[in-house]
Amino acid sequence: MSPAPVATTHPRNTTHPEVGPPLLALGVDFRTAPIELRERVALDPREAEALQLRLMASSEIAEAFVLSTCNRTELYLRPEDGDAAFKLALDRALGERAPEIVEGGRYFVLHDREAARRLLAVAAGLESMVLGEPEILGQVKQAADLAADLGSTGPILQRLLRTAMKAGRRARSETEIGAGAISLGYAVVELARRIFDRIDHQRALLVGAGDMATLAATALFEREILSLAFANRGNQRAERFQEEFPQSERLAMEERYQYLAVADLLVVATRADEPIFTLPPFREVVQRRRSRPLLVVDLGLPRNVEAEIGSLPNVFLHDIDSLRGLIDRNLDRRRAEVPAVESIVGTELRHFLDWYERREAEPLVAQLQRQAEGIRRREVELAKESIPAEYHEELDRLTRSLVRRVLHHPSRQLRHGVGEGSRAHLELIRRLFQLDEEREP
């Protein structure tokens, strides 16, 4: 999970050298800074592009990736100079826009392995305000595409981003971290799915045009509701609602009962002090519906729908408390999936670190093979002076085979036998075989 705010220093792990590639992650999220500060450092795509170009213009940074969403602004860097890159990124991403974040230490900073893990956890939905939110994986991909177009990500960050997106996809396909609605709008959709086979065959009536009505309409249109009509007493809110949802049909408030004859779903979200749907006229509508089910979701507080309406045949009435109960149960389901998602993140992180260690080992393997081949050639040339010429070709074949056999297992272990302390093993091999580039044959 996200670390607590830290001071403006750039500490590194010196007790455990096996920490992965040199990476730096810093930024703000909903845990480290309040919304009024997060808003000031949020970046639209154009601003994210400009920041990445500014970062890459400096010699202190080799690769850069910027991720900015509604609840986070985060930078992932491969620094050439750790301290200088940290100070530069902190100032340009946060300090210039909101000095209070820097002065108050209201940001996080992570290094190397932990920086890599952070990006994987973000993509998997573990670091979101809404646990398991589905949007974050697409946001990571869009930001990665932008960085690739700019050329600000190189081999390390590109591989890390591919690994992060794989972790995110696995989290959603192998666990229920994103299962069940945990917002009021999507809870309405979930209730509708329990009653109707297909939402795209249903008609909805929405009474109200405020924030809750907007959430419900957004969720319904995302699930391709067949049609949505709305009614609202205030003209200004109604006009704004129809501007946001031009595919909706506006009704007069007096038409609300009439439209119920064809609606399958009624969502009511007004600020009325008393019910705007009462039992007697509602009963008449139900009689005309000829046993067709009607889902009624009352998001009003006080309630906008008389409770007795829920006793009518084929009417399924839910108020805001029942929706909150559904949301709480779904959130509990998601929380129960956290260990499984963390296991996926851990597995994919190990794959990334293994790839990086193999990448570091490859030049050493090549150097070891070049050194062995140089020694073989010198010794064969010396031996040829005392061996008849007809045996020279066989001598060359035999010594080549011998060198390949001797180096096969060590080379394979160097490439694939990575793990705890592998970087120290590479250094040991370098010293044992005196693999100093200046002394190569």
C-alpha cells in the first residue's frame, strides 16, 4: 500500500544490494495529500507530455513515465544521478505547482524494487481510493502509450509497464477484486441485472438531475440501457443534465406516472421533502403494466417513494440504505481478494526482477565466453607447433567442444539462476575470472 509522507531526502537501501534496477517513484495520492492539493498537481495529457519532455531534457534522468488521474500524480524514473533526479522531479512535478506538498512532505518516494512494485499494485487496483476500480488499468495504458510516443520510456520502464499491465489484467481475470458495484450508480446497474436478463432491452425513467442522478445515468448508459427519460422540476439542472446526456429524453414532471406504464426501471433522486411517488396513483400504473416487473430505486433522503409501494405486486423497491448494504457486501468481497491480488503482483514483480538480472548477466556471459575463446585460440596455436598438420582441424574441433561444455552450465546459471544475492554472484564471477574489460583479449 502507499507509504506515509516522507522528508525531502533520497535514501537508498544499502544493506541489501539485491534491490532490482535503479528506479525512483515519487508523487501524491489520496493518502498523502488532500484533494485541494491533488487538484493543483493534476495533469491533463498535454501537461503530462510537457513534463515528460522537460524531465528527459535533463542529463540526470534516463527514462521517465508520468501517471496522472483524478486521485494521483506519480512519476516513475530511471535516474542517471539519483539525488539530482529526485530533486529535479520533485520540483518540476510538485514544487512548482504546490509548494506546500514539498514543504510539508506530503508525497511518497520509493526506490528500485519498491518503486517497481508500486506501479504493479497501481495497475492491479490495490492503490485506488475505490479498491479494484476498473478504470485505472486503461489509464496506465494510455499514459504508457503517450510516454512511448514521446520516447521518454526505454527498455527498463517499457518492460515494467508491460509487467504492470499484465498484473492488472491477471488481477481482474483471476480474482474478484473488481467484482460487484461499490458506487451508487453501479449499484443501480447491479440491481437491474438481478431482475432483467439484458439491460440493453430495458427502458429507464430517472427523476432528478443532480449528482446522484448523474451517477446513475452514467452507469446505465455505459451498460447501454435501451432508453432513458428524465424529469426534473428545476430548468437549469435539467438543461445541464440533457447537455451531458444528449441521448436522454426530457419529460415534464407531470408525465412521470404516465411514463411508468412503459418503463422497466425507475430511479428517483431529488431533494424533495416529501414523497413524489405515492401509493394510489402508483397502484393504478401497476395495474396497467400487466404483471411486468418494475425495479424502483429511491436515492432520495428523505425518501422520494412511499415505502408501501414496495408491497405492490411485481414492484421491487430499494432505498439508499439497501444500496449501501449491497455496496458494503461488495466491498467486503473485494477486500477478501486483496491477498490473491498481492500474490499476483509479487509473482509478476519477480518475473520483472528476473528479467532485469538476466539482462545484467548477458554481457558478463559474453565476456566470459570471449575470454575462454581467446585462451583456447592461444593454446591451440602453441600446440599446433608440435602436432602434425593433419590433426590441427580435429584439435580445433575438440577444444571448441571442450570450452562449450565447460561453460554451458555456468553460462546457463548466470542467465537463469537469478535470485537473492544474484548481483553479488555476478560480481564474484567477474573477480574470479578477472573479467575486466580493459584486460579482455
